[in-house]
Amino acid sequence: MAVLNIYNSFHPILNKPTKYIDEIDDQIINLANNMLETLHNTGNGIGLAANQVGESKSLIVIDLSEAKDYKGAKPIVMINPSIESFSDEMIEYEEGCLSIPDFYENLMRPAAIQVQYYDLKGKEYNISTDALLARVMQHEIDHLNGILFYQRLSKLKLTLAKNKLNKIKNGTTLPNYPFVLPNGQLVVQTVS
Ligand code: ZN
């Protein structure tokens, strides 16, 4: 297994839809395992989409095992996930993103969803979920569609966040994991 580089949200690969996975081969299985290791390496990440590690594929990993109310939960790998329905009820949660370091905002989204996906063995799932898991899934499935969570903020919030986002875009704000800037440059922070 290997820790992969995480791409900055302003890199073009994160701004376009990912490709549907036709076959779950060793390459996909390795990618999923490496994504889980990459997620754990960040220290506080709970979800990661394949395009965040530079692979334009419809694949997500989620690990809530350290999160309140989900302690010990097994990691989830989702292939070709799609949201079948959203609840009318909306809820506000604070979101962050490994591609947008040090940026957190409250965002309204549907409280519950029905989602369909496949696991690494090709088994199909149709599940209903709410709370944090529904939130992470919506955030990550947005990634697969080329959508970043700040694009869902109100115009006012987005205007207020502009300076912060510019610092992320130009590489002034960096995370403590290997990070690929919008121009493709890899930055590895050394801890002093
Ligand atoms: Zn994200």
C-alpha cells in the first residue's frame, strides 16, 4: 500500500466529472486500498474521492471509525455511487475537505439520502442513511461530479471566503500531507 498525493481543489482534475468504472480489476482494488491509506495518513480525514488523488474514476472511500457515534465502524468503499433520492428535511453541518486545507464552513444539505453503489466485490447496495454518513457521501459524490463544497455556499459566504480560498489556490495555505498544486507542482511539507 502507498500514500498517494492529494490534489488541490483548484486543480482541473477536481473540476470535471469522473469516469464510470466498468470493471473492478486489481488496479481498482489497489487504488481503493491506497486511498484508504492516504485517508488515514491525513490524520483527520473521513472521506476521499478518487479524483482527489489524481484518478478520474467513480470511486470513494469513507472511514468514520474515529468519528463520534460511528466508533469502530468499518471503512466503506463505494464504486459508481449514485444518489437515488434526497430527504426534504435539510440540515446544517460544518464541512471541510482534504483538497481545501484549513477551510471549514457550515453548509445546508438534505439530512438523509438513498444511495446505490457497488463494493470492491461487485456486490450492489441500496441503502438509506442520514447524519454524518449521509453528509460525507453527499460531499464525496459531489467530488465525483466535479463539484467542490465551497461552490454550494451562498454568494455572501463565498465572497467572504475569497481571501482564504485564494491562499489555498496559490499554495500559501498547505496541509501536512503531500499536496499537488493547481499547476501540477507537488509540495511535500517537512516537519521541522
Ligand atoms: Zn472534499
